[in-house]
Amino acid sequence: MTEVKAKVIKSNTVILHTASLFLLPLQLLFSMFLLLRGHDEPGGGFIAGLVAAGAFVLYLFAHGVDSTRKILRVEPHDLIGAGLLFGVISALPAIFFGQALLTAQWWSFYLVGTEVKLSTVLLFDLGVYLVVMGSILTIVMSLNEAEE
Amino acid sequence: MRLEVILPIFIPLIAGTLSVVVWRSTFYQRWIAVLGTAALLASGLWLLSAVRAEGHVVMQMGNWQAPFGITIVADTLSAVMAVLTGLMGLVVAIYSLGSIPASHERFGYYPLMHLLLAGVAGSFLTGDLFNLYVWFEVMLLASFALLTLGGERAQMEGAIKYVTLNLFSSAIFLSSIGLMYGMVGTLNMADIADKLSEVEHTGMVNVLAVMFMVAFGIKAAAFPLFFWLPASYHTPRVAVSALFAGLLTKVGIYALYRMFTLIFNGDVAYTHTILLWSAGFTMVTGVLGAAAQFEFRRILAFHSVSQIGYMILGLALYTPLALIGGLFYVIHHSLVKTCLFLISGLVYRLTGTYELKELGEVYRHRPGIAILFLIAALSLAGIPPLSGFFAKFIIVRAGLEIGAYTLTGIALAVGLLTLFSMIKIWAEVFWKAAPEGMDMERLKAPVNDSHGRFMLTGIGILIAGILLLGFWGQPVIELFEVMAEQLMNPEGYIEAVLGGEQ
């Protein structure tokens, strides 16, 4: 399938082609790291979303829109929708504890001896992550398709 | 924890988000549009009843206490505006079902509409100056997109003026916020009002007052920076124009009312005199501009400018009665102007044009629509016993009471010119013989599809509102008396925010 697309994407080289296959999982892993690190240190949903989008954009340059869609499995539009939904939902739990809307809720528990902190803040960050990634992929993919 | 005060912001956000989630199906988006705006109206009414019972409803977002966190606060004015947002949203959502083409729906018309409503409701309910700026931007973002949806040449031209002027206004607004923060060290509006009375540099306070006046004046389309409105409001789909004319300019008016009763009430002789003359010029230029126009929607757009003058006049006279009149005018104008825009859309659907020259004889074939137009048009001109009469009557009386004869005279003369413009539309569109080349078959053909019914339902709700406001205005006026009382005595607002209950 990549051979078909290779005609369309002119800048395709063997090096980029192969490198993007290795870089994609690495970049995605790094974006996850940034997302979780954003809890207490520099990082967070926005920059993590940019890195994740960057990973897929690189793959798109090497392999074309169709195969990117295939590995993405979902429409970028849906990522935006899901992200917004997470963001809105993160405001709600406070209501059930009788606090003002958007008050952050924290839950921590121990998993194999490490403290795991979950919070509505993380949910919100995840929402930002998905919206940023979805928006950029929507833009890049539609530009690419318009070119074709 | 007061849920009712945040719901008018939160409901459109949820509705917009859900519309994005189901972006593949316009069917669900349409349902969400109607249900979401209906829920918005219901939450507005809930908020209004809570405010009537207690005076102020306050919520500190994220449990960060004022003046450090963001306060969401509703007094009677905010609550009434929230109800208005819900009503306009519902009417326009219903009307959109019958008038927005499928291509626009696919390009995110409904999510943008919800986003716009969230921005408007946020502006009405926030008690934080910077947060107000954020809601303004949310609103503008959505309105830019709605304005250009469809991508016609005229739309782009209108949008460029709209975007430029509004960004300019945002820049002034933001710099004023910066200066304000530098002076009093707080952004919470109640806290600013509290601290500003102790500040020494009264000269700087007046400079800031004028800067805010310019920023909000541009958004409200007041003289002299109003020309973006007639350049852009007639270009998008008529449902969008109606939403803009009914709600968007009112946000600027609301911000002026809030700032110049709560914060800048120290040197009324200076600030409110400027407002007074700005109001006068706005009324005159708007109505004269309208008299020169021969396109249905352009006349309506110019008239919006002229009517904005009345609302600012109410604030500028700065007596309880004048505030009642000005705010009554806001409500009245939202209903009437939205209604007129929606009717122009219906006429367009029947005839395929907005040009007065190419129209005629609508009354003979569609007397029902003509009557609906006449009710709204006469109300706009201020003919008793419709809502516009009482709105104008209160303002004029307030003007005479404090001896502002010149401006009262201007207001009355402008009312007459408004009547002239409305009669012009009536004569050209509904009365005169059909011109050559008008598609009479289309006009005569029976309209009995669901689209027409949706459009008529939207118009019907507004007409009912106009009649109700005219014939059963007493409870509304009583509510507005409480509102004016609160605005003239901002101590209650300040105490509610800063000394607040939880």
C-alpha cells in the first residue's frame, strides 16, 4: 500500500520511510511522558498533543494520508470531540462532592508499591491532548487531501 | 455551591461538545441544538427565580475565593440577560432547522452556535474583568466562523471589517485591563469597584473609563466606530444575522452597563456626558444610514445601530428610571430585531431576493406574514401598545425628568425616522404592485413543508414575546425596578462577591 502512495508524496525517501516507522512509537511514548509529567513539572496536554500530532504528521509525510488514517484508526474529528468531552466532564465530579464546579478532585492509590495519583486535572489534560492532536491532524490531512 | 449560576454557561458548552462528538449526524446535531437551547432557557429561568428570591447568586469557580479566583455572579441584570440568551438561542435554533443549508450544517454550524451562546452567557455572568475578556474572545471566535460560513465574496468582505474592528477593540480592552490591574492590583470587578474609590489619581481613572468605553462601544456598535456592523451583519445566513443582532451587540451594551454602574460611577458628570453624546450621534447616524438603504437586511442592520443609541442613552441619563428604560429597550430590541431579521429570511425564501426594488405584493398573497412583519415593525418604531412604545416612553420620560431636552428631542425624532424606514419596507415589500420579473408562482405556491413550519415557529415565539411585553409589561417593569435599584447601589453586588456565601 505504501508503494502506491509513494508516487504522490515526492519527498519520500527510503531513509525517511524507515525512520518514520521507528520514530512514530518513540514520539508517541514521549508524548505520553510529557502528558503525565505535566502534573507537577513542565509539560502537559498541549505540548504532549503537539508531539503526538508531530509523530503522525511525520508518518504522513513518509507514507501518505491513507496509510496514516489506517494506523490512526479513528477520524481526527472524533479525537476533537472526545477531547472536548473529557474537558467538560472533568468539571463535573466536583458537583457530586458538593463543591464548586471545576474544583479539582484527587484520588490516589497504591499499585505495586508506587503511589498513583489520578485527578480531574489529568482528565482535563487528556482532553487538551486529544483536542490539540485532533485539530492539527484535521488541518494537515485536509490540506494534504486538497493537494492531491 | 450554586449550580444555577454556572449552568447557563455550562449547558451550551456541553451541547456544543456533544454536537462535535456526533459530527457525522446532522440529525442528532439538530436535536441537540433545540434541546440544548431549551435547557439553556430553563436554566436561565431557574437563575432568575433564585436571584429574585435572594438578590445575588455567587459561585467561586474551582473553590478559589474572591478576589483571587474567578467569580461567577448573577444579579437581576445578569439573570435577565441569561434568560434572553436562552430565548434567542432557542428561537434561532428552531429557525435554523428550517433555514440552514446542509452544507453549513456539515461544516459545524451547530457547535459554533453553542460556542457563541456559551461566550455570550459567560460574558453576562462573570464577575472577573479578565474572564470577561476571555468570554468576549470565545464569542468573537465563534462569530468569525459563523460570519464566514459559506465563504461568499460579500461575506469575506464583511468579515474582514468585522474582524479588524473587533480585534482592535479587544486590544484596547486588554490594555485597559492591564492598566487597571497596574492601578488597583486586582481583576475581580467587585474588588476593583471597592478599591477604586480609594485611588488618588482620578485623572487616570477617567482615562481608563474612556478606554473601556471605546472598547465596549466598538463591540456594541456605538458612534463613531459602528461601521463594521452595517458592513457585515447582512452577509451571513439570516439565522446568524438574527443571532448577532439580537444577542451579540447586547453583550457590548451589557458590559457598558456593568462597568459604568459598578466601577466608573465616581465622576458621572464626565463619563456619562460622553456617553450621552455618543448615544445621540449613534441614534441619528444609524437611522439616517437606514433611510438611504434599499436592501431588506441592510436597513435592519443600520437600524440596529440607531437602536443601540437608545440603550446607551438609558445608561447615560443615569437615573433609576432611565436604567429601567434602557434595559427594557435591550430586551425589546432583541425580540423585535431578531424577529424582523427572521421575517426577512422568510420573505427571501418565498421570493428569492432581499432587494426592495425586486419585491412587491407580498401582502396580497401572504397576508399572515405581512401582519407578523407589521407587528414587529410598528413595535420597533414605538407605536403603542407594543413593546417599543413602553421602552421609548420610559427613556423619554427619564430624559424629560432630568431636563435633557435636546437628547430627548433627538430620541423622538429618530423614532419618527424609524417609522419612516419601516413604512418604506412595508410599502415596497408588502404593498406595491409586483415589479416585472418577480417570480409570482413561487410566492403563490402553498408552503406546507416542515422547513416553513420551523421558520414560522421561531417567528411566532418572538411575536408572542413582543405582544406579551406590550400588553403584560407590568411584571417585567417591576422586575426591572429591582434591577435598576441594584445597579444604582452596587454595594450589594460588592458585598455578595467579596463577603460571599459559599
